[in-house]
Amino acid sequence: GSIPSELGHLKKLTLLDLSRNQLSGAYIPSEFGYLTQLQLLRLDSISLRGGIPSEMGQLSQLTELSLSKNYLSGTIPSELGN
């Protein structure tokens, strides 16, 4: 399965935990950058592929990001953590 990009339209979402789901080969949707109220994002152990979208740098309220046990590649965007 994949992570629905439509989740990015849930602008008041503060917590999203999709860990340990059967999303093999999924990518992090760039639309997650619209989740500006998001404080916690857990995407552990779902076999994510690709990189971390630079749009994630727009998550100014994010205090916890967990991406362990995935197959991510590339660098961590400099926008993340600003």
C-alpha cells in the first residue's frame, strides 16, 4: 500500500502514527508539508523508500519525528528542524 497524499489536507492534525503498517515501498508524500499543526509524526517500520521531502521543513510545530527501520535514501533536508 501507499501513504495517501490526501492526509496532507488534514490541516488540524496534531499526531500521526502509521508505524508498523503494511505500506511496503511507500514514499513520504510531499503534501505532509501542509500539516502545519503536526507535533508528532511516527513512520517506523513501514519500509519507506526514497527521500525525506523538503516540504517537511514547513512543519514548525513538529517536536517528534520517527523514521526508524525504513529504506530512506539521500540527505536530511536542511529545511527540517528550522
